[in-house]
Amino acid sequence: MDSMSADNHKSSSTLRVPLRMRLVNLRFWIRACILVVASSTLFTFIVLLPCRTINTVDVRDLQISSQALPESQQHHTENIASNRINEYNNSPVRKKPRTGDSKSKNRNSVDTSNHQHLEDLIANIDQRPQSVRYKEIECLINGDYSIVGRREGSEVYLPFSFVSKYFEVEGSIASYDGYERFEWHHSNARIHKPVPYRHDGPFMSFAHYSVENRDRVKYFSGTEGVPISTQWDSQGYFYPIQIAQFGLSHYSKNLTEQDPNVLVVDNGEGEGSKWRAEDSASSTSVIYDSTRHSNVIEFKSQAGKPSYGHGVSVSINERSLPVLSFDLLMFRNSTITVVMQTEESGIVNLHYTSHIEECTHRGSNVFYGIGPAYKWRTITRDLITDLRKGMNYKEKQPKTKKKSRTTKILKIFLQGKGRIDNITLSSSNHMNQFFDAADWLVRHQDEKGGWPIMVNRNVDSDMDELKANWYSAMAQGQAISTLVRAYERTKIQGYLNSALRAIELYKVPSSEGGVQARFMDKYTWYEEYPTNPSSFVLNGFIYSLIGLYDLKSSTSQEEGREAARLFQDGMRSLKALLPMFDTGSGSIYDLRHVTLGKAPNLARWDYHATHISQLQLIATIDSDPLFQRTVDRWIGYIKGKRAKHN
């Protein structure tokens, strides 16, 4: 080998050695990468996926045989299961709580110290649920039409929007306690806990009623202080049933609510004047009134349209006391104005004028005619209701009782000439409003002892229309219940006399202008709607019975003899016919399916709840087990229970 060849061989050997080392290093790094990837994959399948799967399983359902684990690991595995249950309870997607779950548990503590032993737990579970994916599926409804559902394995799910309408149920997603639930309700009916009934106590569950907030109340009459109804006539009229319910609800609230907060604006007894004269021609003075035997405030100003810069005023600046009450002796062309600040409409003026026109609305001014008061009279107005009804204003209600309202009462103006006393603002004044209703019933009772309903009423197309001036046993009964309570409160005989006259129409057949009907010529029924043929409405009949019970309970045996007889006749009918109002899944409103031979008129859930409340009351005054059995069964219907099939 010559020197050149030797040099070339040396050079070639020198190059091959580093190349060989590089290949070795490359193979080492490739193996390392493969090992890392394999380890990661193995870790995922062994640890992470089981952890993920276990979150979809109710750990409390897992039954692990003690023989599947070594004895030394049994106690340790029980600890693991306990930890997973805690973790499950903290999950925002946990299932519906089971019996024994407590909302007060601390759901924020999760023990993760034993996760390395999950393999021991998972390995001994016989069946581990795999993730199931849904797919859309066509659902054919009774062969008539189809909707799109979802299938997950053997289960098929339908949209709740369809289920809700098809089965007439309700449901919504609710979030509380740190996680979401879907709450299903078979009905929205509310059943209140019954209490033993007294003729001078709360009337059923009427303490929860708010007649003022009903859409079919147009406004409250300025001259009468009672609601004007639009139930069957958009023009508005005095509806005796609604007026009695207004009175009974406030009477019941007075007995069940806390005493109201009261601010005395002026009662004529304080030193110094609180009133500011807006012009030189206006003034107030405290004088002694011989008819009241007390001091009162006399106001004088130029007569004219209500406006700023005239009359006398007192500053209020109050949010939480919306009920205004005062005693008044006021002459023509006089006005009491309440200035209010609202979130929606800014400054609004409520004017209570000496005119007789009812509610009108002009810009930011609402007018209620309360009429001239040539004799002292007490006036009570719910300012928020007057504002809302007068200009369709909807105040945002406070979310909590402690939070003040958004509407603020700024000032009270007096214009014209008159005398005023006992001006107060309060959170409520239930008894004044109750007596507004009771006094209306006394003033407007006719010579037959009834309160005629002054609108036409078409109950069913196959029944004769009721022409204006018809009587209702429900109106008679609820009016009696109102008047009896007014008598018990005051012992004024006029209230009781009015209640006694009211039972005369119970004796008159509905075909002759009264309210009495006969079922199969055997059972006496007092008709809410005295139709031809008879309709036999259940709730109206029971209200008429409660009125008779109240009257017989408030009078002597001799004075209440006729009311007691009518009550017993009605109770005999109720016991005989009550099963006819049971569908096996709800109740029936009336018996037109019997008298007309047509489909039953099923009671809505709110009427079904009324039936239950009425029967709960009856069960406290009559020991027949029929009533309590019916109550229990009908409450079950509210929760979806049904009568058994044959």
C-alpha cells in the first residue's frame, strides 16, 4: 500500500467511527420517544379513562364483592369508594338527591389522596358502563304525526317541550346548591295546610289572594273603594263575587300577617304646622270639630285645576309605605294630590278629586273621582295599585322584603276647601279595605236580599244565556261570609241583618229568578250560574254552603234556624253527588256532561286546588270520612297519581 492509499484508508476509517456513533445515538432517541409515547398511552387507558368513566357512574350503586379483593385491601377499597362518593356529591352533574341526602352537606370538600388505588377499585367492577352516544330517531305519535327524538342504546328521549304540551305537565331547569336539577311538576296547583275553620277566622287560603293584582280588575272605584271588574265586560262593572273576595282576602291577611308599619303624617294633635302654603291665598289651621270631638286640619285655597304652586303641601319622601288613609270632609272643586317618583315614568301625580268621574289618565296625571264628602268618611287607597291601574305602570317588585320599592312618595297637596284628619301612610291597612267591601255589600243589597250581576253570561252554547240582573249562589255565600265577619268584628246589627236577608234567594228556584236547582228532583243544589238546564258548578256550590255555615254559627238557634236547614239540605246533596266530580285523575268543574250529554268540563288545576281547599274546610266541620278520603285522593292527582284500572 503506497502512502497515498494509506492516507485514504486512514481518512475513511476516521469518518466511519463518528457516523457509527451518531446512528447509535439516533436509535437510542427513537427508542426513548417510543417508550414515552407508549407510557403515556398506557397511563391514559389505565388511569385517566377509568377516572373519567367513574364520574358517569353512581358510585353508591357499585357493589364490589369482598371476595374480589385481598383481605388487606378491603378496608382500603371502602375508603376509596367513600372518597368517590364525596367527589360525586360535589359534581355539578350529579343525579337527583336520594332519600337521606342533606342539602346542608359540605359539597366543596373532595378527598383525592387515594387516586393511585383506583385501579384496584375499577378492576373489580363486573360491568363498567361505556360512554353511549345518542342518535336522532323519528318518533311516530299515535300514527298521526312524527317528531324527532334521541336514542341512547335502548332508551328513547323526547323533547320536553313536546312532553309538556302532550301530557300537560310543567318543568324547568333550576340551579341551586351548586348544581343543576330539572324540576318536573304535574301541576302548578298550590295546596295550603288546612286549619280548623271558624266563622270569624281567616277564610280558607284567601290570605294568599291578591285581588288587586288580577288583570281582570280594571281599577278601584274612587267613590266606593272596591274593584271594578272586566271579567265579562271590558267596560267594567261592580262584580259582587270579586268585591266579597277582596274583603275576605284583606280580613284574612289582617289575621295572619304581622302588624303593619305606620307613619302618621298628621292627626291634628301635634304642635306646629307641617303644611307649607304654596301661595298667599292658601292656608291650614287646626280646629276643633264637634262631630268628631277632636281636632282636625282645615285647609283652604283657591279652587281650580290641580297644579303646582297652589294649595298647601307636606313633604313625605317615603318608599316602603304605599297605603294612604285619611278621614275627609271635602267640598266641591277640591283635590288631594299625591306626588310620586317612579323609575319608569319619572314624576307622576295621583289626583283624588271631589268629582264623581272614575279613573282617567292624562300624561303624567292620573285622576280618581272620590266625590264630594259632605259627611266625614274614611278613604283608603293603595297608591301603587292606583298608579299601576291608572296608567298601566308596572313597578319592579323588591327581591327581598328588606329592599325598598322603586316608587317614592314625595309630597301630598291639599287644594280647595275641606277638613282632613288621621292622615297615615302604612305598609298595609287591611281592615279599612275589608270594611270598604262589607259596606258596599250593605249599601247595594236589593229588595230580594241579593246582589244582582249586571252583565250577560253565556256559560255554554247549549244553555240559555243569563241576562243581566241574574243572581249567583256563590255571590250570596261569599257576601254572607264577609258580612258575618264584619258583624263579629263590630257587633253592628246592620251587617248581620243584611246577611240574614241574603238567604232568601236560596229558597227560590233558579227558573224563577233564584239560585236553587234540583238534581234528579231529589238533591238540592245552589247554583253559581242559574242556567237552563242546570250546570251544577261544584266550587260555587261549596262557597254557598260555607256562607250558610258562617251565618248559622254567628246567630242564635232561632235566628239561624233557616240557614241551618238550607245548609243541611246542601250537605246531603254534596255527600251524594261529590263522587260524580271525580275523573280518576282530576276533578270536574260542573255536571254539564250529565245535563247536556256532552264531554265533561274538566277542572283546571287551579280550580282543582280550589276544590281541595274547600273540601279540607268541610272536613273540619263535618266528620264524614268521605271528605278526607276525597281530599287525599285529589291531592294525589296533583302529583300524577291515577285511579287503578280494572
